[in-house]
Amino acid sequence: MVNFVRDIRDPEHPYSLEQLSVLSEESITVDDKLGRILITFTPTIQHCSMATVIGLCLRVKLKQCFPPHYKVDIKVSPGSHADEESVNKQLNDKERVAAALENPNLRQLVDECLYSSEL
Amino acid sequence: MEGLKEIQKLEGHTDRVWSLAWNPLSGLDGAPLKLASCSGDKTVRIWEHKPSNSWECQAVLDDPHTRTVRSCAWSPSGKLLATASFDGTTAIFQDVGDDYECVSTLEGHENEVKSVSWNASGSLLATCGRDKTVWIWEVLPGNEFECVAVLQGHTQDVKMVQWHPTMELLFSCSYDNTVKIWADDGEDDNWVCVQTLAQSNSGHSSTVWALSFNATGDKMVTCSDDLTLKIWGTDNGKMLSSDGFAPWSHLCTVAGYHDRTIFSVHWSRDNIIATGAADDAIRFFVENNECDTLVDGPSYNLLLKKEKAHDMDINSVQWSPGENRLLASAADDGTIKIWELTSVSC
């Protein structure tokens, strides 16, 4: 399952999320019966300011790979981020996600992470 | 027993539909029902109930918004439609017979505007957004709008504003988990926060997405990302007998029914609360009159649950004006559905 997202590039490094251990085989669980996906990632540092961008990348990518009715929950792994609760809340507020993806600068950053061939 | 019948599915939007607003004068005195919808496709659509008994798109307003249109609201006269957009502006459209003309654009919010609401007399408009502020605009002759107050108090983005149905009180709910109540303190447009309903007052523990009042305005329901509804009450008699503000208090919490975020709640004239949630279901709740409310306070029962009402998250549910118990729902699947809640005798 992690194949869908393993090659996303980190916003700050020329490596993939899997290479940086942000994602692993256990990061993603899919319940096809209920149509639910839970993805948990581990930011490289406790104060990672890019955690929300990584979350956006994962959400956009999963939306492309799964049927539209699947519900996606994205979290940082427990204890991996100093502002865990607020990061998790922001990652799952779909209004903020929609607004962020309409912001040209953020959208460009997300697209670079998803489609960069510089790995 | 109650049953929910799907009347029609309205298709046309090319992205998620965020919000719905029934024209308040439609459906009355023989006028056809009219509904506005707004979407991530940056447009607003106006739908009308035709004599053939079908619903048709009457107009597509694709100007002037350049990003998602998050919310829309008709003025009490039904002549003006206000639309709030992620492009930072609020547009005012006027019904000019066959079409809708953008007659004003309200600028001021730093970024996304998320909700817009007219007061009961149509003399004031409120907007709110990601910049954590609530703006109050006075409606002047000639479609002029003047900002008379910028209310600061929320610590995170403000999701929705809603005027009280009869009193000059403004309610706002937020990502900061609170509901704030704002009133003019009697001086010249000096709007202040008169009450905050927070977790410490039995309030919500996550984002409050929406609120709605009962017909008499002495009860309010709020819905949240914490998967609960909360019912709040005030002493209407006290509000009317004096100029003082009668505070609101928590009456009960409706928990254990929703699996995912509740985005929308609407209280009908005949006291049925409808909810739309991220679990694709529509639910209806009514007050339980059987138990001893003097001892336990009021409680609410699930009347009906419509699973898979849409293929994706439901963002808005709105009861229609007029005689029939019609409900419109809007969803991430880009569709709107018109439902009728019917009583089926046992």
C-alpha cells in the first residue's frame, strides 16, 4: 500500500519520504470495505514546519490513487511532533486543506514534491 | 413513523458543493421554491422548482469569485444574495428579473471569507474568515456597504456567523472550539463579545462548524468535529422584557450518533433538527417529551438516519420555507439533493 506514496519527495530535502523514514510499510492502513484510509507519518524533526505540507502531499496523492468516496485520515505518529494535536487537527480540517490547495505557492510546493524527478 | 423520500438530485457543479440557501420568500404565496448553492468550482447556482414539478438550474453566477465560494445567504427580502469566497471577498448579487447582477464587492478580510449572514431586518451583514475576525457591515442605500465593526476575540479561524432570528445578537463559531455571542453595547456601533461558550461551559472539544436556532429563538443547536451536537437555551422572556442580555446555557449534549465530523445542522420550524456529516449520512433528531425534563433537562432522540444519503461528505443541510417538509443537502460529490420528510402512519 505504501507504494502509492513512497516516492513523494520531502519538501526540504532531495530525498523521498520513504528514504527519510517519514513513511514506512506500517504507515498506511486501508479498509476497502468501509472505504477508509489511515496514514501516519513521522516528521524528521520534532519542530518540523513542513509537517502540514507533507500532509497535503499525502492527501492529494491518495485522492489520485483511491476512489473519491474513500475517507482519508492523516496523522503524525504519536510523540513525533511538538505540536502533535494542532498539526493533526489542521491536517484533517478539509476546509483548511481546500483553501491551502487553492493557494498558488502552496500548490506549487505540493506539486514539486509529487512530480519532481530529481530524486 | 417518518420516511425520507428523495425528490430529485441536482447536478451541475463540477466540484464539491459547500453551502445552500433557500430564498426566504420562495415557496410562500404561490411563489416557486428557489435555492442557491455555492461550490469549490468557484460558482454559485440558482435552482428553481418548476410547475412541471422538476428542479432546474436557473442561473450560474461565475463572476466575480476567483476561488471557492464557501457560503451564501439571501437577504430577508429575498432580493439580494451575499456570497463569501476564499478569494477574500464577499459579493452581493441582486435579482434583476431573469438574471443576477453583482452590485457590490466587499473587501477587507485578509484572506478566506468563510461565512456570511444577514440580520433579521436586512440592515446589517456579518462576515468571518481565516483571519480570526468577524466583520459587521451596514447596508446603506444604493447597494453600498460600510464596515461598522471588526470583532476580534476568536483565537483561530471563524467558521460561521449567524444572526439571532429576532434579536440584534450575532453568533460566531470557530476552529478554536468556541461559540461567541456579540452585541452592540448601546454606544455608537460598539460591538462587544457578551458571552463565550467554551469547553469549560460544557461546550465543544473541537472545531464548531455550524449553529442553528429554533423558530422562537430561545434554543440553539451547535455541531462539531467532536462528533456531538449541543443544545443551548436562553430565557426569551427576560430578553424581551429588558434591554439586558440574557445569557445562554448548555441544556444537553447529543452524543454517540455520529462517526465523523458534523459539518451542518439546521433546526426546522416544527422542531426537527437535521444534521449533515462526513459519514455521508443525514440524521434527524427530535426532543424526547417522555422523560422528566424538570429533573434531567431535555434530551433528544434520533428520529431517522439516512445512510449513504450522498456518495461523499455532506457539507450542508437546509430546511425549505413553505408548507412542505423539504430538505436540501449538498455534498463533496458535487450534487445537491432535495428530500421530503414524510409521516407514515403506523
